[in-house]
Amino acid sequence: MQLRHVLSTEQFRDRALLDDLFAFTDHFRIADRERALPRHLEGRIIASLFYEPSTRTRFSFEVAMRRLGGDVVTTESAGHFSSVVKGETIEDTIRVIGGFVDAIVLRPAAVISDLISVLPNRVPNPNREQTE
């Protein structure tokens, strides 16, 4: 199974991919129950940017990340408490934040299709020298 970006449920139309995904999650569910989760995400950080209320979804990502050893930076009301209020575009926000973290969880999904041009392989990372 190899997905670099999950942008739509349409990506999961392949039955074999779904079977692999559910088998993988079953492994983690059992390990979690036994308090034996591998800390595969140690040293990794996700940014959780929620532009609409979604407590359960936000918590599920944050808890999963922490249980796997990673850390989370979050804003749950990004539409009110981010630079978008000052006129910064969501694309610019993603481009900058993408340079600080390993992954971004974004909601609402309505803006995701507009962000394809700023996905991580094109995101400038202030922590590494630019080579082009």
C-alpha cells in the first residue's frame, strides 16, 4: 500500500488497497489494545488545521499521532485564529506550515482540491537549503 497524499475517498476504490488498509489497521488496533503500539512516528509532527468545527475527527488524528510517538500542533478554529483572517490564502498557509511539519491534516475538505499545487514535494522547507 502506498499513498503519499489522501485527498479524496475516491482514492480507495481499489478493493485490494482497502483490504490492505483494513488489515494494517487491524494490526494496530490489536497492538493498541495490548498497549504495544510501535512508535513509528517518533520525532514526527503533524499540523492539524481545522477551519470548521470537528472535535471527533480532530481528536482521532491527534490521539493516533501521539499513540504512535509523534506530536501535534493544532488550531481548531483556523478560519478565525489564523493569518487567513489577515488575508493570507490557505495555499500560503499550507506552503509555510508544510515546511515545519511532516504532514498536515486539513478540514474542510472543500479546499483540498485547490491545494494540490502546494503539496509537500513542492513545499519550501525553511529548514533545508533550496535546490533548483
